Amino acid sequence: MESVFTSVLKYLREVYLGVKSILTSCFTALPYLFNRRSGDLHKEVTEQYPDPVSSRTADDLPSRSRGLLFNDIDRCTGCKACEEICPTKCITVENELGTEASKVWVAVFDIDMSRCMFCGLCVEVCIPQSLVHTKEYEGAAYYPRDLVISFGRGRITPEQRTKWAAIRQAKEAEETL
Amino acid sequence: MKPWMSAWDGLDVFPAGTPEWAVAASIVGFVYFFVIMPGAGFMAFLDRKISADLQARIGPNRVGLAGLFQPLADLLKLLQKEKRIVSGWREAFWLGLHTMALYSTVAVLPLGSMFLLVDTDMSAFMLFWAALILALGTMLMGLNQGSIPGWFGGIRVASQALAGAFPAMIGMICVGLRAGSFRWSAVAAAQGSSPLHWTVFSDPFQFIAFFVFLASGMVLLGISPLDGGLSVPDIHGGVSSHLYGRRLSLFRLGRFYGFFLWSEIAVVLFMGAWNLPLFVTDAIRNYSTPVALEAVELLVLLVKTGLVMLGVTWVARANPRIRADQITDMAWKVLSPLSLMALIGTTVWMIWVNH
Amino acid sequence: MKSGGFHLSTIDKVLSWARSSSLWYVTTGGGCCADEILAAMGPRYDLERFGCVQQIDPRQADLLIVTGLISYKAATHLRALYDQMPAPKYVMCLGSCATGGGPFAPEFSYGVVPGADRIVPVDIYVPGCPARPEAIMNGLITLQEKIRGHQRSHPQA
């Protein structure tokens, strides 16, 4: 049984401790308000993205960061390895026979970024190393169809197809001679 | 001129023969649209910027100059929101109470030596009751939601208002003891322009009374960080959880007004009101119009009020929100005994030290 | 504006400026994009610079950010969330799961909705898995431009 005097002292002590803890947190937060440059802790850390001040651009990202995909269609062989391995089936490749027998005409090379999961498997299996992850990340679109990135050379018409077949046969004939 | 309007005689802005109601209405409208609403916007902006700064962020900075128009954009957006009719009698009551509290207390607000429309022996208590009415309206608003957050919020607001009213009243009485009246002019006349002559520094017990008064007002009105009735993490915004659009903007304005009201009472009662140094007052009287003097006094008062509000915001942003039961605990078990101690101490000080 | 648009009066411009610059958002909070939203809210990327504040209640929100995959069971709740928001409201579809099912697309999983646009009208799609905070902000700016009435053509379209 403690005396009244002790309990009053205890009560006042608790009030004092409460006020002290509130003031402590207030004065801990105060240096942030004045943005003191004494240490990294008290600085504003915000990267103001669209503004050039204190924002990192895509080039500042780590070298192995995986952004939107890019395919160098001149080096692409249309081997469909990426299409095979893609876990989300977001790559569509359609090939046509080109003017040369050794090089296919990659008519359609569509990457549906709305389903891509940026796993990087397609880049790993790409033998000619034409498919790469850029560091680009700005791809917001108003319609899902805008999220499909097309790298293909375009579909060919039936006339072109017969014409190219003729060229190809002529070349083959030259080689066999 | 009615006797209660005699304080306005010095302001020669109204032509002779203007009816009293027109004078009163135009003054209330002026204060409402040119003092309170821009003040609400500016303080909301400062609040967001300061809380952003304390968190090492930047805060709104893309709307207007350094984000200054952010509250305006918020208001305009809220006004455009679709209206869905879900009204009950409690909400109508809340709307009525808020409108009453917003407009009627503007007439009683002390805004300068000549800006005292109603200067009676009970002036200080009228604003105190306005704060209680705001709390009552907020409680009814919460109960009107018909949802669990709303009910919990309403009950918390009611319990906080009950807990905070008693110490706030006692703190106010401490000032009345010193000034000898609750008349705004008497309270202001009992203090000087220098901080040494403010009530808050006149004796140690008034110092305690000031902080008790401020804190219990925050409890009464549910101002952050003592806003258990509106806490977001546990009851999803409580009273304001289902408000949107125009009603949300009115609710936010009402809450700001409560905060402003209380800070201003605290400034007038404890922090030297609108008092300017005597030579400044004389100089303005001699070389300019009473309107200029009134404007300077209003400015001084508003700056002091703003500083008090910023101080409270600072405490609120640097400390976590306090749990609802701890708030009422604090109000009953700490603020109430301290206020009584301050009252007794002030009385004893006035008898033994001052005389 | 391009053809098919209409001239906005000054008042409309001001009102749409207000709508675009105070997009209070509510998130569905699923998947790893939700973590990126938390990162974007925080001090490092500070979404509040755009006037965006997170709201607890959909009634106070203007922007619904759909993150993570949507199962058929969750679809009704997503629709309820959208229906609770009062009228000038926008939906942002964040990441592959919400936009097209991602790795959980209907070809692989029977319980997944192939895209949030089957349930709610979507205004802006942000690719990424998960989208970087910068990408979220880019989507936000693109949405603001849409609200203000000058749509820009997609850089890749």
C-alpha cells in the first residue's frame, strides 16, 4: 500500500514522461522541416520523376534492369525460340520465305506488353541476340492494343509471294549451275 | 444603431442609414469568404507541405506556384462529384448545425478591437458552445452513416466531446478570473502586446491552463492527433468514411473552422489577443483611418492564430495518432485534474502574489 | 485537339484542370504492383506531388488503381468498389496481371479474369511486371493529359 503522496508523485512523473516523449518526437522531426544538409538522413529524398531536377532517367537504371523489350529485326532470324519459351505466350512470330532461302522474312513480330511478365527468358534464348530488354519503362497507353509492340517487317501480298518465289528459284538455279 | 453594434461606429465603410441586418450580413460574409475560406485553403496547403517535409518528401508541388492551388483544385473537384441521395434526418440536422455553427459564430468571432459584433459578458462561452455544437453535429453525421465505421466514429466523437468539455471550461475560467470578465474587450484589455503581459506568462498556473485549454479543445473537436473519431487505420475514417463530394468539402471546412475557432479563442484568451504596442496604435490612429488599424489588428491576430495552428500541426505530424480510449483517459485523468490545479493555483496566486 | 474533339470553354478547362490535379486514389491492393504503389507513395517517389492522396473509402476516391490478378470471385468485389465511387471517376490498370491476366492468363488458369476491362471501364493501362514507380507516375501524367482533354498519341503505336 503506497501512500497518497507516492501515488501523486508517480502520477506527475507519468504526465512528465508523456509530455517529454511528445516533445522528443517533435524535436526529432524538426531538422527535416528545415531540410538541414548536415547528413543524408535529413534531406529530402524525393526523385521528382518527370522534372529534370534530381530525377533519375532510364539510363541511370542498373545495367541489368529489364524494361520494355526491343527486337532488332535485321538480326532476327525468326527462329521462334522466344515464342516457344515465353511463359505468358505474349510473343507472336510469323515467318514468310524471303528472297533468299537462307534468311526468312519475319512478317509479324508482336510483343503484347500487356501480358509480358519481364522475366527475360526470351532474351536468354535469343541466339542472334536481337531481342533485348531496354531500360525504357514509359509505356502507358489508353487502349490495350497500343500496348502491343510490333517489330515485324509486315505481311506480304500474294503477288510479292509469287515474285519472291521466282527470285528464289532463279538464285537456286544459279547456284546449281 | 443598436447598442450591440456600437463597436462598429469607428468603421466608416457603410453609408449612413444602412440597415443593421445588412451591415451584419455583409461583415459575416466578408469574414467568411475572405478570412475563413482562404485561411482554410492556405492552412490545408501548409499542413500538407509540412507533413511532407517532416517525412523528407516534397508534397504537392505541381499545381500553381509550389502547389499553392492544390486546395482549390481539391475543392473544385469535390464540387463536381456526382450527388447520390442518401439523406436521413440526422444528416439534415448535421447540415443545419454545421451551417448554424459556421455562420452564427462568425458574428461572435473576436477579430480585432473594432471587429466585435457581439461583445457580451458571455462572449467566450458562446464560441465554446459553438464548438460543442460542432462536435454534436459531427456525432450525428457519424450516426447517420448507417455503417460500423460511422457508428464507432460518432460514439468516439461524443465521448471525446464530453471528456474535453470540462477541462476546457475550467481553463477558460482561469482567464476569466484574471481578466474579471468573459467580455472579449475586457480579456484583451487585461493583456498587453508584449509576451510578458500575456495571460499565458502572467503566472505559472496560467501557463498550465493554456496548454490544458488547447489540448482539451483538440480533444473536444477531435483535431489531429487526438482525432479518434476520424482515425483511418482502425475505423476507416470513422465519421467521414462515407462522405464525398460537396458534403465532404463542407465537412472538411467545418473541421477546419473548429480548429481555427479554438486556436483563435486560445490566442485571444491567453496570447495577447490583437494587442499592438501602444505607439503603433497611436501612430496608425493619427496618420490613418480606423479601418487600417482594424486591418493591422486582424493581421496580427490571424498570424498568431496561424502560428498556434502550425504548432498543433507540428505535434500532430510528428506523433502517432493516439488511441480513442487513451484520448478520453488523458482528458479525464490528466487534463481535468491539471485544469482544476490551475484554477486553484490561479486563485491563490491572485490573492497572495498580486495583492 | 484532333478531329472529333470539341472546343472546351474556359470553365470546362478549369474544371477539368481541377479534376486532373487532385486524383485521390484507392487501390485494390493485390499482387506485387501494390508494393510498387507503396513505394510510389513513399518519400522516394512521393505521389502527393501530383495531388494524389490515398483514400480508404472508394466514395472519396476519383481514381481506382487495379493491381494484381482478378479472380472471378474477386471480380464482383472490384465491380462493387467501382460502383461505389461517385461519378467523375477513372480507372488505372497497373501491370500485366490486371491488364491481361499476365502469367495467370486464361490459357493457364481457369479462375482468372482476362483483364480488368471485362469488369470496369479502364482509362489508362500501365505495362510492367511490376511497373516501376516512375512508370506509375508516367501513367498518372498520361491520365491527367487525357482528363485535360489533349490526348497524346502513344509513342510506340
